[in-house]
Amino acid sequence: MDDSNNNSKSLLKKAYNCKSNEFESMLEKIDDELRKNKDDQDALTAKLVLTSKMAVKRIDSK
């Protein structure tokens, strides 16, 4: 595995465990990774996981 693949797998793991106060900074990291490789499946999944968590948090706060 190369460093980019390791990084995106790490981001995916972090996205699953991310706390609400870390959402914005984590999203920036994921977007940076996607700028390097827009087809990175782990980074895309991490973004999906994180944005889903953000949506749930928003609904719960209403």
C-alpha cells in the first residue's frame, strides 16, 4: 500500500470515530485527500460517513 492509500484508510477510520466538534476539520482533511485523487473510494466513503453524521447531528439539534 502506498502512503495515499494508508492516509485515506486512516481518514475513513477517523470519520467513523469523529466527534461533532471535529466535523469541520475532518471534512477539510477528507476534501484535501479527494483533491489529490477524486476516485479514492476510502476518502469518498469517509466523506459520506461524515456528512451523514453531520446531518443526523443537525436533525437531533432541532
